[in-house]
Amino acid sequence: MADNFQVNCHKPDNQDADRRIQGLGGPGGGGWYHAIDVLIEGIDSKRFNLWTVAPNGKSVWVVVAKRGNGRKYLKTEPDGVEPNNLLALPHCR
């Protein structure tokens, strides 16, 4: 059974034309932070699940998606809320 972890911050990659984030972080035990590739592998292998709270106050799952060029990235399940839920989070320290 996979563990569930809340995401409450992101680290942007301003050099990336795809606006792919560098990593995500969350609360618990002094907080946690992992790079995007570690998080993608963990979700793909079903070791853990990530979720966050959207601007509308509802919880949404973070999922792995793939661009047309095959590059994987993270996004939240569609909730009809703009802006992007992950990019709307504060920056991780």
C-alpha cells in the first residue's frame, strides 16, 4: 500500500521552456523536499501518492503526465481551477 504525502510548496525551473518544476515539498517532521524525477519515479512505481489543496480548498491528487515529446512532468488531476495548482503553491526554501 502506498503512503500519501501532502505537497505544500514547489521549486520552479525558470530556465525550462516547458515550465517543468524542479521539485516539490511538504510538511511533516521538519518538512520534506524531493526533485521532480524522484517524485515521478515514486508515483510511477506506486511507492507513494502525492496530493495538495487547490485554491478552491479541495484536495486533488498529483499525477504523472507526459508531453508530446515524451518528457514526463507532474500536474494535478483536473479540477477546473486556474491557475495551475502546483505553480500556485508557494516556493520551497
